Amino acid sequence: MLVQLINSTDSFKKAVGESLAGTEYAISASDSTRASINEIQKHNSGIILVNWARADFDAAGACAEIRKLRLRGYFYIIIVAHRSNSDGLAEIIDSGADDFIFMPFGREELSTRIMLAKRLIKTQAALSRSRRKIVSLSKEDPVTSLLNRRSLKDEVLKEMSRASRYNKYIVAMMVSISNYAGIIESLDPETGKVVLEEFGRRLKSSSRPYDQLGRYGISDFLLFLPDSSLKNGKRIADRIINTLSNEKKPFFIRGKKLIFRISIGISELNPRDIVQNNQIDSYLMNDLVLDSLIKRAETAARKAAKIKGNSIEIYSYE
């Protein structure tokens, strides 16, 4: 791990070097805050020692400027000060420093402070990973890792706002595995999850990068196509069926070849139906508009499921 020295002098660098001799830490020194910040950004420094040997050095400003940086992980700032400057430590800690140590310091004293800093950095990294995992779990379907129903609707509501501003249509597509019950009849639940995961993966690879896809029901997947027409939706639906039911790329599980029978229902959202009045209730109104769009696609998918084989139905108001 790199230890970055700010406002470094030869004597300061020598004292830190002697304290960290024989350890895993490398030292990088700069005599100005700007040069130090460039080094911190370059190396993503984890531990920073600020030399506050002179009262005229703006240690608080240096800490505040460092805290503005966007680095990958947490960085720990230690102020190294003379006891005569102790009256200003509270302001510096408030500006972003984590700890302080007085000069002169012993070898064990500084290395112990840095060891504690390293431990805190690792703890912060673990917490950050846990937070990302929690956010991911709150948005994703646990079986397929696609968006769950609520997160999918939230993303589409954002897309609806853009569609209204630019007068663009949105197409909703309900993609169902019509023969899912028959496929898993002889399989255990865990194997059934593998089937859904694989289907979701293939469905995602068949859609466009900017389409919104999520799992809607047990064997139902919902796909939203921004800036699309029913004609374009039908073309994409044909591609999905050709890809997911193509026997040239069959799905084997336990040596058994699985063939998906797919039913797709398509509906369209006119941008004029989207509420765009910047009122508090516009979100709730658009949520109802979205529910109606999904319901139409679901109705068309159920109609398609009654047809033997793979089928596509476009919702009709007639």
C-alpha cells in the first residue's frame, strides 16, 4: 500500500521512511498540495500523511481538497503536527482528517497508526461491497439476476418521461414460457431455477442494449422497447422466438434436451397518454398508465399461449 506525503520536507520524509522501514508500505512524497493530489489520483493512495510543521501551511484546506476527490475506495488522512499547533487540530479534523500524531514520533507509534488506518480502509471496502450487494439484491430478481418487477417499472417510468418529451412510442412485450410446467415436471425446484436463469440470459442477449428487461412472473418476462413501433416490436419478437426456440442452440440439462415453447404479447404506448405536468400525482398517474400497458401485453400473451407452438399476438382494442 502506498503512503502519500503532503507538504513533505527531506527531514519529514526521512522520519517517515525510518518508521516504516522493513514494512510493506511504499512512500511517495510531494512538496505541494497540488502535486500530491495528482499523485493521489494517479495511484489511488489509501493512506495520506499531511505534514503540518508550519502554522502557515493550510492543512485544513488541503484535507478539504483531498476529500473532494473521487477515488475508488476510502483514503485515510493523518495530520502530523507539532504540539504548538494543537489549537488548530479541531478545525483540520472537521475538514476531513481522520487522525493526528505529534512530532517527534517513535517508529512503533507511526507504524501502529498506519496499521490501524489500513484496517479501517479494509473495513470500509468490505462495507462498500456489502452496500453494493444489498442495492443489487433489492433491484434484481434472485433467480435470473434480471430486474425485479418493481425496479423494472421504476426504470420504465423514467423512460416514459423521456418518451413524452420527445414524442416517442414505447412497446411492451410479455414473453412467456408456455410449456414451463411441462419442462420442470420431472425436475426439482433448483433445476427449474437453472432453466429460468438460462432463458433469461438468452432473452437478454436477444434484446437491444438499451431495452429494459425484467422477470415479471414465474415464467413470464417483460421487455420494454423505447422509441419503437408495433412493427419493430413484431420484428424483435420474431428474433426472440428464433433465438430461444432454435434447435441449433438447444439447452441441455441432465442430458435432456429442452425446447422452449414461447408466447409473446405485444402492446404499444402512445406518448400522448403519458402525464407530464410536473405535479406530485403525475408519477401515480403514469404508474396506472404503465399498469394498463403491461396488462394489455399480458392479455395478448395469454391469447398467444392458446395457439399451439410458438406464437406472437399484438394487442388490439377491437
